[in-house]
Amino acid sequence: MADPASKRVLLTGGSSGVGFEAATVLIAQGHELTIVCRNQATADQTRSLLPGSVHILICDLADLGAVATICSQLVDSGAALDALVLNAGLQYAGASDPQFSAQGIELTIAVNQLAHQLMAMRLLPLLCKADSPRVVITASEVHNPSSGAGKVGKPADLGDLQGLRAGPGFAMVDGNPSFDGNKAYKDSKLCNVLMARELNRQLGAVMPVIAWSPGLVITRTNGGFFRYNKRSNPLGMGAFAFVARDLLRITESPENAGRLLAQLVCDPEITPGFNYFTNKVVRFGGHRLDPTDTSADGADLPKAAELWRLSEQLMSELPISLT
Ligand SMILES: NC(=O)c1ccc[n+]([C@@H]2O[C@H](COP(=O)([O-])OP(=O)(O)OC[C@H]3O[C@@H](n4cnc5c(N)ncnc54)[C@H](OP(=O)(O)O)[C@@H]3O)[C@@H](O)[C@H]2O)c1
């Protein structure tokens, strides 16, 4: 018989960084984990590095058709889901040219937001089968223009969602035709916060819907979060990492951030409804995860509903089967 304390968890972005470290903790705690990996090579590597058994689904989250396919497989399996953890993300730091998915969607918004909204839309019936389900979404403080990182460069601002209204091929969600990789990332993280707000509204606050920010997390191994923009200057990125991590000590380790994500997946004290937590720097080299207010834009419920509706409409008009 299955251990009643063991949770069935579906995790995106479990092949590296915060998600990989969370997966390590969740497996060690005896939870039943399914990780969505981009391709077979990533799947094999992730399986070989994790300390126990894990189910893997192969899916490039940039391809919304592939996302719809794995959702159908999961729904057909009928297995209840205790936690849906939408953690994958990418940033084309410093990029000024957009890249597009197979369906013509700019990749930052396709992966960070639309793939995750589609998973939330399709997998809700499996969550509703569980006794005590929850959704956890890895957002970021950069969604907030008054946070330290949110102030650097152009702030997150979705305008009136003109890009989404225009359909595939938009560079920025606000409809601006010139791409700014850093702003696109901030915008996508604001979208993540709004997705959590709207999901919670639709559910009627029956389960915890948790958005959180892990802090500035820098790995020592794979270039971390900066690796997606192949034109990034590795020396500049290395210098930034050295100053932030080793001199200023304002960064969080992937291991600690992963432990926090695992805690958010399991903590029975987190109440049903929308929750937002930030892993804040509290002293030289130290962090603490605290409940926090989102930005004003991140609390805009009509905008959250409109973002969800336009995203759903955009995806329904793509040449993919969503059923
Ligand atoms: N690092 C930070 O400072 C920071 C700060 C705030 C918030 N966050 C958020 O934390 C989350 C995790 O980031 P991280 O720092 O752990 O970075 P990471 O090490 O780069 O992990 C990103 C994960 O997302 C996956 N992913 C990206 N594109 C994908 C795609 N098309 N299909 C399938 N999987 C894809 C990656 O898979 P591959 O291994 O195949 O690339 C990887 O598993 C992200 O949502 C990020 O926005 C990070």
C-alpha cells in the first residue's frame, strides 16, 4: 500500500538548479516524483544524478503541442496529483533579438508562462482528485519594479497585453515590437504571479496556490540561469557571479533554494488561497523565506483574469490539439 505521507508531485525544471535540488530533497523524503525534461539526453542525465527513482516525461516546454500531449497522457492515466510545481524558466539575458517557438511564440513567454498555464488548465482535474492538493509556481522578485533586482533596467510592465491580443509573432507581451530579453523575463515573472492569482480565484481558494521567489541563485557549474543567451559574455557573467556571490554575498545557493521549494511543496501550515513568499537577504550571506506582498501590478485581479483569458484564447488558436 502507498505511504499516505508520500505525495505525488509533478515538477517542471527539475533537471538543474533549484528544481534539481528540490527533486533531490523530495525523493529523499519518499515522495513520488515526476519530472518534465526537455529531451532524452537531459532525462538520462537527470535520472543518473538523482538519488532514487523518478518518473520522467520528455517535453520541450517551448512546444505547446508537446505540452498538450503530456497533459493528455497524465489525464488519461487518471492518477491524482498532490502538487503541481511549475518551476522551469529561462532568460535571454541581454538579448535584443527574440527567438520563437515552433508555434511562433517568443520563447521566454512560451516556456515561463504559457506552457505552465496550459499545464495548470489541463491538470486541474488530477489535482482535484487529491485530498490536499496545491500548486507552486516559481516566480521572482524581478516582477516587482520596487525590488532591488526589479529596478535594474526596464521594469516589468504588461501594458494592456497588446502582444497577446495580436497573436503569434509578438516580441513583447505589451506589444512593443523591439525585444528586450531582460524585460521579457521580468514580464514573464509578473505573468507567473498573475497566473497564481487567477488560478486561485477560479478555484475559489480551496487549495494553496503558492508563488515564490528563490532570491538570486547562481550555480558554479553550468552557467546557471545565464546559459540560454549564447551571445552572453562569459567573462562579464563570471564577474557578476563573483561579485554577487563571493564579495557581496547576496546570492542563495541552489541547494538552499531547492530545500525551500521542497518545503513549499510539503508544508502543511500553508493555508488555502493565494500565497506569495520571498527568500530575502536578511544579513550578510543569510536569507529567510517570508510571506511578502506582490507588486501592485501583481495584485491586479482584472489584469490577471484578462491575461489568463487572452493566453487561453491564443493557445486555442494555435495549430495544436489542446484536448
Ligand atoms: N536563478 C535565479 O537567480 C532565479 C531567481 C528568481 C527566480 N528564478 C526562477 O527559478 C526557476 C528555476 O531556475 P534556476 O535558477 O534553477 O535555473 P536553471 O538551473 O537554468 O533551471 C531551469 C530549468 O528549466 C528548464 N527548462 C528551461 N527551458 C525549458 C524547455 N524549453 N523545456 C523544458 N525545460 C526547460 C531547464 O531545463 P534544461 O536543463 O534542459 O535547460 C532547467 O531544468 C525559474 O523559473 C527561474 O525563473 C531563478
